[in-house]
Amino acid sequence: MGGSMYSDLKARIVEVARFLEEKGLNHGRSGNISIRIPGVNHVLITPSGLVKSRLNIEDIVVVDQNGVVIEGRNKPSSEINLHLAIYRARMDANAVIHAHTIYATALAVARKPLPVIIEEAVLILGGDIRVAEFAPYGTTQLAENAVKALEGRKSVLLANHGVISIGESLEDALEALVLTERLSQVYILSELLTNGKTPLVPDHAITRLIRK
């Protein structure tokens, strides 16, 4: 089991974990990353309790669709149920990134959704980014809340927690995460500049983009 495909994908997870740390998008032991292996119901996921920027491929855990460890010396992320719930609900998702970025997390703590402030939000993320109702980390309730708020989108804010982005590939999920963070930063700055009256992309323009 495993082979070069698994090794390559594990290496990519390690690379993305280091990238998130280097770019200030995640820190220390927080956050988690996973990739679904289509057709075999296996998921590669970062381990629990380890500093993400120091991971190597041997640290990545392989689990089945029920979260049972198939390969790996570590315990899978405490958010394994969240990742599996997303994969069950979203057949278009083959990668999930959960991070504690600064600006998106600030919106999550304030429980403020990220509205459509530029057209990229529709074209890449699917529209406005909702805030999932609060639930303790690692719980089934958190997974259910996240899946509900993620419907039709590629990112979701977790109340008082962080952000999740998904994609058809790990690169796709990373693009969604980086964009969500950038838009969160722009929105927060715009709210300061406009005294909380940020002009949004008009509904008719959003409808036109969706119909494309």
C-alpha cells in the first residue's frame, strides 16, 4: 500500500504546511491539511499535536472513510471528523485546508461573514463566505455546522476558530484559502475606511457571474 503516489502526495502536504507557516497563514500546532485519494476511500491527513512546519512525510497519517488509521505512526488530526464530513458532503472536494489565518480568523471571531467585495469571490470561492455556528473543536456538531455553511462555497469561517478551504486538488484548496485571507484583509481595512459601509458588488453583477 502507499507507493510513489502516496509519497508524492504526503510530500505535497508537508510543502503546503511549511508554506502556510512561512507566509504567516498558520502557526505552530494549529490547523490541519488533508487529501482524499479518489476511488479507494483513503484520506491523507496531518497528525495531531505536531508543529506543522516541522512535519516530514512519515508523519502524515492515512485513514479510511471512517477515520480508522491504515498507515502511520501518529494519531490523525483532532479535526479528522470535520474533514471526513466535508468529503462525504462534497464530491467536488479532494483536499481540505484548515488554518488560523489572521484576518479570516478575525472575521470568524467577530462572527462577521465575508461579503462579495470583488468579483473573484464569486468566480473562485462561489460567493460570500458564511460563518458556521460555533461548536467545540473536534466535535460532530462542528463538522455538521461547517458542512452546512460551506454549501456552494469553497471556504467557510468557523466561529471563534478559523477558516476552512476546499478544492479539487490541494493547489486548488490553497488558492481558495489565500484568496479568502486576502479578501478578509481588504474587507476589514475597507470597513475601517468607510466606517462600516463597504460598497459591495451589486446583486445583478453577482447573478451575471453565476450564470456564466
